[in-house]
Amino acid sequence: MSTFPDHPFWTFSTGLYGRDGVAAACLSLQERHQLDVNILLFCIWSAAERGRALSREEMAGVLERVGAWHEEVVRRLRAVRQRMKEGAPGMEEALVEAVRKRVLGAELECEHVEQLMLAGPVSPEMGDAERGSPDTALHNIARYYAAAGYGANDGDARDIAALLAPLFPDIEAGGVARALGVA
């Protein structure tokens, strides 16, 4: 693995991702919408740790900053890794699995690069919103959904509630659904 500079966003993301139910919620959202989990985590980190409510312009900048990298590098590596689960005709399964694990390592390193790209321009000063506010996190997630053109549904509300629960234990899917405009 490469040596990356310490960054609080990566530390936050890996800590949150390891909590009960978070990885499954992220994967469900990723599969449902092809959304970028790193941007979703950035929305949450910006609110929970930086007290930042992202504007429309900031969210557009986020999407522009990492869109090509995510599409051309991260998603392609993920597709290669997932294809390798099927094996390679005539090849020993253990050999293909060993290579697949190395591709997974490269994919995670590319995700780390993306997170550094996301957080790089963030000012070290705190935002105007209350630090650790679930309302600010939901505001940022709603901005992401709007900017990316995702239509939220009940499944999204449940997954986002599961994603936010380790940080905001009182959060409920109903409140998430209202914040995301789910009918």
C-alpha cells in the first residue's frame, strides 16, 4: 500500500464505514443509484466534523472535482474486481482470487486519493452550521441527491438513517425521508 498523508476525512470515513450496518447501507445506495459513497461520506463529514452546510455551488464543485476520477478510475477498478469473482476459464481459482485482492487494494487506494481530492479545498475553519448536526448532514445529502439527479425513495431513507445512526442515534428513517423529499 502507498503512504498517504494523514487526513481527518479518511480517518472519519474508515471509522464510520466499520460501524454496524454502515457498509451494507453504503453498498445498497451505491448499487441502487450508482452514487459515489465518497461524496456521501464527504457530505456527512462536512456536517458532523466541520459544521459545514454545503451550498449548491460547493456541491457542483465537488461533483466536478472528482467526477471523472470516480467514473474513469474507481468504478472501472470496481468493475474489474467484481468481474474477477466469476473467475478466469482454465485458471486456478486461488490465483485469480489473489489478483482480485490486489485489485481491491488498488481500488481502495484510488478511493483514498478521491477522498483527498474532495477534502483538499475544504477550509480549516469551521462552518456556520452547528457541528455534529443531523439536520446539516441531511441538508448536505439532499444537496448531493439534487445535484446528481437522484430521486430518493424509502429504501434510501432507511439506508441513510442506518448510515447516520452511529453519529446521530436518534435519527429515524421518517425524518430522513422528509429531508430528502420522499413522498
